[in-house]
Amino acid sequence: MPRYFFNTRIEGDFIKDEGGAELRDPEQAWEVARDTAHAMLQDPATQTTLLAASLVVTDEAGEVVLEFPFAEALTPPPEGIKTVH
């Protein structure tokens, strides 16, 4: 299985995910990014800052697979996408 890394871009900083996660494909990486952002937004102390942040998901070669803005986690997922809660 491919490994994906969930790096965080926030206020000009880039926080690297050193461990990553083995996932079946980019669609599953999108689901994990959305669930991660949603969970992190539950803390009112950091919510305002995180709304301007994004998760930058890369593959093992360091190529960007997707960029997921935290603000997108506040909207329902597109029809047909199942999330894990």
C-alpha cells in the first residue's frame, strides 16, 4: 500500500508529517484529511487559526497528492463520499 504524509501549512509555517499512513489510494487520503481537519477544528482555542490552514498530502516521493483546506471540513462531504467518524 502507498504511504501518504499529512503535512500542515499554517500561518506561513509548514509542519511535516514524518510518519505518514499507509492507505489504499488518494480517495482514502482525502477522507483521512477531511476527518483529521474536522477533528482538529473541534478545539475552540485553535479553531480560528486552523480555518486558514490546510493539510498538504504528499506521497512517498514528496509529490503533492492533494491540498485540503481546514475550512472545507465544515461543509458536508460530496454525495457518495463516506467519512469515518
